[in-house]
Amino acid sequence: MESTQIAALSVAVVLFVVYRQMMTRRTERRGLFVFAGVMMLVGLAGGGVVDIRHPALGVLMLIVELAVAVGFGFLRAATVRVWRDEAGVTWSRGTCWTAAAWLASLASRVALLGAGYALGLSPAPTSVLLFVGLTIAVQSVVVTLRARTLPRVPARPASSPLTS
């Protein structure tokens, strides 16, 4: 796959994920974890995540990129609205802050790529899939954990005609 195809695919994936996050959805979804895992595996399998011409600098840049991906995953998870309905089902929905955090996340990725190029690094095009997959996985895990810590809604007593 060529760089432009990978970039287009990555943008399409992020737009789809952001669109879905802005909808009200159950928090207990395993599909997103699998999707994020596949993205990370493809990013790793593409090779070249660390520039072999500059191994120390390449590893340092990879660590910074992964830390930024994790950080933005936590940030976006904090902006997602999470609640439990009367039946005890947990739901989530992204807010305008979630969308803004996605934009900041993507801008940071572009800035990191630019910094890498300025330092003489040439990362593999598939490394963006590793970044996006990791940040989606972290956000999903944190939102799910937040939902699991919500207090249970007490059952409402059934009204009887005698008490009404």
C-alpha cells in the first residue's frame, strides 16, 4: 500500500470512529477493541516503525508518539459523557470537546511527523495506524472503566393502587 493510500485510509477510519463516538452507544462494545488491535497489528506489521538509519532517535520518537497517543486517549475519554439508564445499561456519547480533542490529537500526530522529518527520520507510512489504533484502544478502555464504576440505579418500587 502506498503512503497516500494509507493516509487516506487512516483519515477515513478516524472520521468513521469520530462519527460513531458522537452517537449514543452502549459502552460495552468489544468490536472497537478488536478494530483498534487490528490497526495496531497492521501498523507494526508494516515495519519501519523505527528508522534503522537512526535507531536511538527513532526509538525515542516512537516512545514520544506512543506517549502522546496514550495521553490523547485518556483526554478524549474524559470528555465522553457516560451514564447508566434505569435498566442498568451503560451508555456513552462524545461531546464537542471529544471532537476538539480528536482534532488536537490529529494535529499533534502531524506535528510529530513533521518533527521526525526535520530530524532526518523517515517513518513507515503504516506507523500512523499504530498511533491511531493505540489512541482508540486507550480511549475505549478508559470509557468502559468509567462506565463500570458508575453507581447502580436502584430499582423503583412498583406502584400499587393502594399507595397511589
